[in-house]
Amino acid sequence: MENQHNKECVFCKRDDQQVPLVQLSYQSTAYWICPQHIPILIHEPSKLQGMLPGAEKMQAG
Ligand SMILES: [Zn+2]
């Protein structure tokens, strides 16, 4: 993977010293998210607008 975002939750910006982080791959870029915010990615991805490119176009499944 060519691009890698900072190793911190895209939502709350905590790093892996504070919370466990799960890596995401999106548009060839690696992102990280903590377990607390995975439900937002799943259910309310539009809340990630400005944090993930194009998040406002994602639709909750
Ligand atoms: Zn988080």
C-alpha cells in the first residue's frame, strides 16, 4: 500500500498507545479506526465527512 495516514483513529484521533486500532484500506490509502468508532463507519459513514475522502457519498448499508 503506497499511502498511509497517520496511525490514529480517523474519527477521534487517538493513537494506538491509547486504543486498539484497526486498519482500513480505502482508495489505496491506509487509515486507522478504533473499535469505538467502527459502528460509525458501518452505520453512519456520512459522519466521517472530512475525515475520509468521499465519505459523504457513502451510504449506510
Ligand atoms: Zn476513534
